[in-house]
Amino acid sequence: MIPFSFLAFVLVFRVADALSGYQISCGAKSEKVVGDVTWVPDGRFIDVGNVTELRSPDMMPMLSSLRYFPDMSARKYCYVIPAEKHAKYLVRTTYYYGGFDGGKAPPVFDQIIEGTRWSEVDTAGNYVRGLATYYEVAVVTTGREVSVCLARNAATTSSPFISALEVVPLEDSVYSGTNFTSYALSTIARHSFGHNGSIVGYPDDRFNRYWEPYNDGRIPVVEGQASVATEAFWNKPPEVVFRRGLTASRGKSLDIQWPPTSLPAASYYLALYFQDNRAASALSWRVFDVAVNGELFFAGLNVSTAGSMVYGAEWPLSGQTRITLTPAPGSPVGPVINAAELMMVVPLGGRTHPRDVIGMEALAGGFTNPPADWRGDPCSPRGNSWTGVTCNEDPLARIIALNLTNFRVGGSVSDHIANLTAVSSIWLAGNNLTGLIPDMSLLHHLVFLHLEDNGLAGPLPESLGNLPKLQELSVQNNNLQGVIPSSIRNRTDVRFQHTPGNNLS
């Protein structure tokens, strides 16, 4: 959770090409331009929730509207954004409550990235101080979309909401060393040391990461004398963060309590950035050890005007964190540090088997008026599956039951329902479904099939009688016609109901 002032929040801008990815102003009616960034309305990425505008002077345009979700029956509310398959993205969510619902404090709720419960959203403390709050996560997609969802939890007392959402592609080298097939990285802090005032973002940072100024007033600040070619750095930090730094005098250690907040016990990705601030020369070098909470992080770091980065991909931290830079004996100058990033390593939860995802997305596309939460991962996270969907607990979860009885769903049943090869029961009774009953011959585990009280037409597929585990088949009160297949008539182990209604013989 990272707060910022929505009134004084100003990024450092210069002329640049349009930012890639998606910058979404939630609840907006039209595009909004802030500096060089165009923020688009969110209507193409979500089809649930209500929108409202906030009235406050000097508010950043992308925070002047929001989308909120009063439907208490939905298990989650999902944005789905186009993406490249197996690509790395930085996702940022931003929240400013503004008292939109007449309450005195913003609600607490969860946010979900790609089917993994990523973090809890609690912005109450920042809102009291007139601050908005943003969260960031780096994640690799499994498909051609990235889903970002909000969900109620036990602490939620009013409607979850969101002000802005950004999805920006990252280069392959950024935050390398992390196994993104098993983990995501949630930003805890990102600072440029020795700086004051403005946050550094796009276009200085090509991915629009926010580098907040950090200067505690105690530690001497130095100005850089040479630019840094940051293309050589895996994480591609902006050159501007190397222009100032914190230092200590010759022979002295530099000790920094950073980040300023206490950390929960977890593994973290920690990246530290350094540059010798003096003009390049034969004597332009600094050597020092880097320790974190007294544990050696890097020994004998030799920092030149070209700059250096050191990182730990899974460094254990908890509580207050202290970074200590100790100069090597004989080093002509003291140590220096320019910037740092800290990200929590978040284990990815399970996800739905791709075969079932294809099937469920096709079903959702064929239905009219499906449940409001039929977006994002159908099974994950556990407790936030799609309404009417029951899944097993495998890491690649399979759908074992589908029940939308009396949900007033319209449209047709997609042929891709045959993808749900682990399903044992399908209850779609009491809806407004039309069209044909699709081929379900691949559903070898299907025990119960209830399609009664709809408007389905055409013949009964003969393949239904060949399902080995089928025990109940109910199709009464539809518009079916033709001859009942012998494969169904001859099954004495199946409870078959086809009247009243229909024109079957």
C-alpha cells in the first residue's frame, strides 16, 4: 500500500511517445489527458458495477470518477484487459474514496490478480490525511488477457470501489531472477534517495513506475556529475534517480532505515542502485559492503560513474529494515546509494485448467444475463469462484459441477460445454435458454443433467444415452421434437423425464 496526495501529486514529464499498455480511468465518460498520458474510460473492460463522479477542486482528472460494486451476491468483480500470452506486466490499482457513498470511511476489501488473492485494500488511514493510495504488482500472464478483480471479505461493510487501473508491459529482463511461473511481485516501496518534491514516473521511467523522493534530512545528499546509461541495468531504472544520492564521509558507514514502514515476515525482492557521483577519472571508484539487517547482502561492491545494481530475489525480511553500507579499508570516499525497490514475493494460487477456462468463457459468451461475476478465473481464488461453479482443489482446478437453476439466464448453450470433461452435474433448469442441446459425448463423468423449464428446441442428441455415468436426464417443458434415441430409451439405469412439454415420440 503506497499513499500519495491526490492534490499535490505531480509526475516529472518531458516530451515522449505515448505510453504503451492501458491507463484506465474507472467510471469515466470520456478520455482524460494528464501530461503525456491518455486515460481511457473503463467501459470496454468491465460490464458490472455503478459509476459516479467526485466533486473536489484541483483533483487529478483520473481520480475524479470511480466505479463501485454494490451487488453483494457477486463473488468478485473483474476487469479483463487484453494482453500478450506469457508476457510480463506491471499492474497498478489506485483508490480515492471521496465519500462517494455518503459514508465516513472507505470500505476494506480484497484485490485479485490472475486468480491469486494479491492483497487487501484498506485506504482509510490515507483518506483521513487527504491521500489516495495505489498498489502495484508485477505478474506474467498465462493467456491473452490479464484479470484484475475486487472481492468482498469479512471486513467489507460497504461497496468496493476503484479509481484507476494501469496495465503496462515490462521487458523480459525487468525483475529477472524471479520465477514468475510461481510468484508475483507486489510493490512495497520504490524511492529515489536524496530527492525532494516530485515523484518520478513516465516518461523518465518507460514503464511508469513511481519513484518517490526519500530524504530524511540527516544524511548528506550529493549531486551526480555524470549521466548513467541505464539500458545496461536489468530493471531499466530511470536515469534521473541517479542524479542525487545519500552518502557518508570517508571511512564512515552509511546507515539507512528503509523502507520507513514495518514489514510483515515474508520473502522480498530487493534491488539497490548506486553511482559514484564524482566526475569520471582514474580515481573515480568506491568500494563498500552492503548489509541488510546485519546480514551481508553484497561484499566488495565497486561503484563507478557507470553505476551499479545489486539485488536479492527472495530475501527474508520482517519488521524494521536497515541497510548498512560499510566502506572498504583505504577507500578514498564514503559509500553512496541512489535508489531502491522493495517488492513482496507473492506465491501464486491455483488456477483453472485451460480446457475448462475455454469452456466456461464460451458458455458465458453464449449466455445473456449470466451472473455478474462470470469474468476472470472461473475457480480461483478459492472462495471466489464464479457463481454456480464448483471446482476441485487441484493446482489446475477442474470444474466438477455447474448449477444455474432459476437464474433467468438466456441465450444458448455453447458447444464448448464439452470442454468440461471433469463435470459430474449440470443444472441449467428454470432459465430462458434457447437453441439446440449441444453434443456432450466427452462428459464421461456426468451423472446429473437438468435442462428442464427452458426453451430448448431440436432433437435429443443420441450421445446423451452413451454417457457411462449418467443417472438423471431431465428435459421436460422445452420445445424439443423428434424421436427419443434408442440409446436413451434402453437405459434402465437413467431416470429420464421428458414430459410435460416437448414433442418427442
